[in-house]
Amino acid sequence: MKKRYWIFIILVVILTIALRLYRVTAPVADWHSFRQTDTASVAQMYVRNGIDLLHPRYQDLSNIQSGKDNPSGWRMVEFPLYQGLAAAAARLYPSVSVDIWLRLVTIFSAAGTAALITLLLFEVSSPLTAVLAGFVYAILPYSVFYGRTILPETFAVFWAMLSIYLSLTATNGAKSSIWGIIAAAVAGAIAVLVKPTAGFLLLPVPYVILMRHKVSVASVIRLGLYALICLLPFYGWRVWILQYPEGIPVFDWLLNKGNIRFKGAWFQWIFAKRVAELILGYWGIVPLSLGFLVRPGKKEGWLFSVMAAGALAYLTVFAAGNVQHDYYQILLLPVISIYVARGIAFLMTEKMFSPIARYGVLIASCLFMLAFSWYTMRTYYWINRPEIIEAGIMADKLLPKDAKVIAPYNGDTTFLYQTKRQGWPLGFDIDKKLKMGATHYVTVSPTDDDWETMTLAKTYTVLVRNEKFAIIDLTKPKSP
């Protein structure tokens, strides 16, 4: 690769990081904070109790996610490497909160992904398309927001893209490099461990290993080795967590709850609301569509078509999950960025139309794409209930470190996370929770209009009560 291309890669990385530093120190109470805090609380527990990757715990002791009471707070979902890295950094540099470290891991993962997209296209496409793809990934408002959230998806995408890139470079010569294939497999194993759905991004790897050279016994063996290294750790992790069923959330609904797959609502929510509106701001459909129409080059072959097929397979298999949650589309960003870049490159270089028409369409599409997407995405940074932050800070000051807190928030763990204590994100059944060790009740419904608050305030000692929140000590009943 020519040395001057590295200048563009560095610019892409700098831009990716700079945009995602926006509100990096904000409390974890913005869009999808319930999922972010579930992830962050594992790291928070690591900071407090030490890092044990095989026994991740979090703050929620309820039965909401698994259907079983979880008194130990097990969190047996993705392998917690993402949280472990951030917790290790927070223990080494405690002056920076674990929330910020988690966001920084995501941000640097996004920067790495942007660089890998650019490098990948330098290998198989034109330099113009390569640079454009990196910049598209860097600046899409959807990519910017989710490239700094506390979720494992961006971290997993980085490892998946690294696996694809390493498998591509390992097969660039006349003979494929066995060590390159092994390195690619290790990266793929991390991706699948961190987020199993990242496996759909790895579909280009078999194509790269088998089809870039003629199919042979050697290439089949290499593919088998890749699959073994990639999938064996994931299988081991899934077997391991079966010991902790109370920590495994119910997940089968993600596939096809309500038989939504291929229904009108499925197409509407995924392709109209999420891809067209949220990610591409409507107008980005123009370069995206042109990107799909561009004939692939000889070096590229079917590489990106296979990647797009993997994205469609992911949307199809996890139909309900993709309809329910808009962060599920993080895995689509590399594919969308590549095809949008191909469309932009087409408008910049195609001579069939007049320059005025081509650049007019290009400028309008890109500007409106960013403007309309940002118009929605800007609201994702908002914190709509700042009182939970204030209540959490006060609870952290007043309560013992081993307190177990009831923090009612309709089952959302965002409020509980602010207290930095284990407990329950839902009220009701107070007597049962007391038997399970509940010591304090923290609420942002502090008035007597709330029946539960009124009853507990009459029965137990009130530590703090104002117009925003109340903290009640359940270990100190009032004298009759």
C-alpha cells in the first residue's frame, strides 16, 4: 500500500474518535440505558470485587430477565471481555470512572473498525472507495452514537472485521499463510464470544479461504481449522454458563416473536425506520442503491456480496430482536458504509452524466443524509429523567457499600445502576424482597400519591425525602 494512503487512514481514525467523544462523560441514562447499564454493571462489579471473567455478576437480583430469582446477580450472556478490559483500566487508573473507560473501549473499537474497513477496501477496491468507506463509517450519526455507547456490539464488530481482514491478507499470495488463518480464527473467536451474532459478519471468511484460490483439500483443511478455533471457545462458554440458569436471560423471543419475520411490520421497522430513516436519513438510500448496482471488480469478486448476504441472514434469523431494538443494527454498519461509499465513488467518477447532475445529486444526498439522521439521533443523547442521577448520587453517599436496594423504575436497571448497589429495579412484593436481603428503598416517586412510597414511609425510617426522590431505610422500622 502506498505510503500516502496511511495519511487517509490516520485522518479516518482521528475523525472517528473525535466525533465519538461528544458527551463521553455524561451519565449512563441516555437512549437504551437499560441495556447499557446491564453491561456496565458487570464492569462496575469487577472494579469493586476483582475481575473474574468466568463469573460475571451485575446489580439486578430480580427474576425479570431469566424468569428465576437471581440472588447472586449472575450475568451469563456474552463473554465479558469487553467489561473486563474496561474494569482493568479503571482499577489501574481509578481517577477515570469505569463508565468512561467502557465508552473509550467502544470508541477505540469503532476507530479500529473504520481503519479496517479502509484497509480492506484498499486490498480489493479503489483507493477512492476505500477512503470514502472509512469516512462514511466515521460520520454517520447512527454510527457516532452507537460508537460510544456501553454495549459489546461495536467491540465485537471490530474483531469480526479484523478476522475478515486477516483472512484476506493470509490468502493474498500464491499460497495461504497458515499462521494468518490462525490469527484470523482467534479474532473471529473473540468476536463470537463477545457477541454471538457477530458470526453473521464472518460469512465472507469461508468465501475468502475457499474461493480466492481454487477449492482444494488444503483450503478445506484451513477452513476447518478456522471453524474449530473460532467456534470451540464459544461452545465451551455456552456449556459453562448452563450452570447458572438464573443468570441467563430468556432469548428465544429474539428470533421470531409474534411470527413477525417477513411480515409488513418487519419490513417497515427494519428497512424503512431503521436503515432508511435512522441510519441513512432517507437520502442515503441514493448512494446505497447505486453501490449495489456497481459491478464488483476482479479483486473484490463476491466478497462484499457475501457480506451483505450475511447481514440479510442476520436480519432474518433475529427478526424480532432487530424489530424490537435499534442497536441490533450496529452489525450492519460495515456493510452499509461500504455500499454507500461505492455509490458515492460512482457519482464522483461516472462519465455518463454531466458533472453538475452527478455532483448535485451527490452533495444533496450526503448533506440531507447526515442532517435528517442527526435530527433523530441527537435525541438519543438526551437524559429525560435527571432525578434518577441525583437520587443515585445521594444513595451512594448515604448507604453502606453492601446495601441491597429496591429502586423501582418499571424493571429498567438504569436507576438501580446509579445507586452503585445490587438490588431490584421493580417494587411490589416488598416482604419477599426483605427476606432476600433488601435494606433500602430509593424512589423518584417520593410523594404520598405513590401508594408504595406512602406505606413504606409510614412504616420505616425516611433518610431523605424531597420533591424529587426519597430514600427509606428498610432495616429501621418506626416505633409503633
